[in-house]
Amino acid sequence: MIERIGRAIADADGTNFSTDPERFRRMARAALAALATPTEAMIGAAHEAVWFDAVWAINSRRDFQRAVKAML
């Protein structure tokens, strides 16, 4: 996960991940650290996702992917 996020940060920055991979890994870890303590908005979104799931019958991975895209 760190690698993927680091590469995404490098792409967003318009640089190549391989130029300084450790820097981008540090940035990825910092981005993930912010998610370790959920905010009220994150908790609210998770709560809504549970109720969204309760309303929709999600019987397969494909249905779940569609539901997540709809929520976003």
C-alpha cells in the first residue's frame, strides 16, 4: 500500500518515483497516518455506508464496487 500511495504522490507531483523512492514512501506513510485517527466526518461517512449497504442488496463484489462508486 505504501508503494502504491508513494507512486501516486510522485505521479501527482509530476516526478518519477524511482528518483527518490524513500522520500515518496515517507510521504505515503505521513498521508496514511492522518487516517489513523478518524474524524467525525469519516465516522459519519462510514455510518452512512453501513446504512447504504443495508438499503442495497449487495450480493457480489461487482455490486459492492458499484455501491462504493455511488457513495463517492
